[in-house]
Amino acid sequence: MHDAHFDDQHAIRRAIHAAERSLASASGRITQIEQDIAQRTHTRGDLFTMDVDGKTFIERKDAGARSLKRSALANSVPKQANGGSANTAASSLLLPP
């Protein structure tokens, strides 16, 4: 009976420590998300812009096509030291080399 009680206490302590670690991780992630939201820029309608490898696109279709072309090219060419990038007003995407 004593051993079972000791095992239960140990399991509860492990669960508490795991929950505390999870809480700390979630709190840090919340801070990161709040920072991302504060930096967000609306991209609806005419507000959309996207830079792909230094060229700015205002049409989603053109920007998407260029991004896909760049990504396909990156996958077919031998690896280089650095890749390209695609940036919208709301986010950034690093394309593989």
C-alpha cells in the first residue's frame, strides 16, 4: 500500500512538472504571436503586395506563379549557398536554395 501511494505521488509530481513546462512554452508562444499580430499588415484587395527575389508583385496570381516557379527551380537546380525569398506585407517565406 505504501509503495502504491509513493508511485502515485511520483506520477502526480511528474504530471505537475510537465504541465508547468507546457505552460511556460505556451506563454512564450503567446508573446510571439502577439508580436506577430502587432506587425501584421492587411493584404485584402488592393492592399496586397508580395516581393519575390527582389521583384514586387501586386497581383496574387502573378506573385503565386513566380513563387511556385522559384520553388520548382530551386528543387531542380543543384544546391547553392543561399535561397531566395518571398515577402508579403503580412509574412515572409524563405525559399530553399
